[in-house]
Amino acid sequence: MLNHHNQKSRGSLSVLEYKDLKFTPKRMYYITNVPQGEIRGKHGHKKEEQYLICIEGQLEVKTIDKNKKTKTTILNTGEMIYIDKMIWGEQKYITGNEILLVLCSTNYDPNDYIYDLNEII
């Protein structure tokens, strides 16, 4: 759970304790400067699990599982979502000012990526 504390006179503090996660992150990266309305992601992972954390802005996260169940979640600043392995994911950048932080369960492996939705569903 990401705890977000807002103190108007002193700014915001967001805290994430790794003990609350389903895995201990092995890699992290962040995405910025994506044009408003752009959709990124458009892939899944064979082994990797992820937490997507909206540091700034607003993201529309779409996931599709092996049963073809589609779920759309809106992430606002300070919110996060868990994405399991073998789940298709897409992120739409709503404002164009987003900062998306991604925590990953594995180190980078180009062979872990699934770019064909049919391999998941």
C-alpha cells in the first residue's frame, strides 16, 4: 500500500514499504514526458510481476488476462496497481505530465516480453 501524506505548507510525502509488496523489487524505472493521450506498454511478461505507481498526473491502465477479462483502472497521483505475470498491460497518459514509476520482480530480460496479445489470451 502506498501511503500519501499531503501537508499543504510542507509538500507531499509518499511512502512505500517493500514488506507490503508481493515481491522484493530487483529493478525499477520511471517514464516521463509522454504526450497527452499516448498509449504505452502494449505488452505482457512471461515471468515478471510489476507495480505501476503514478507519481504525478493521471493514468488509465488497461489489463487483459488469459480469460480475455479486460479491466480498466484510473491511477491518480500517489496510487499504484499490481500487474501479475501473463497479463497484458497498456497505459494511457491522460494529462501529458505523468511520471510513472515501475517496480519489477526480475532483472531486465528481453526474452520475457510478450508483444502478441494472442500469446496471453
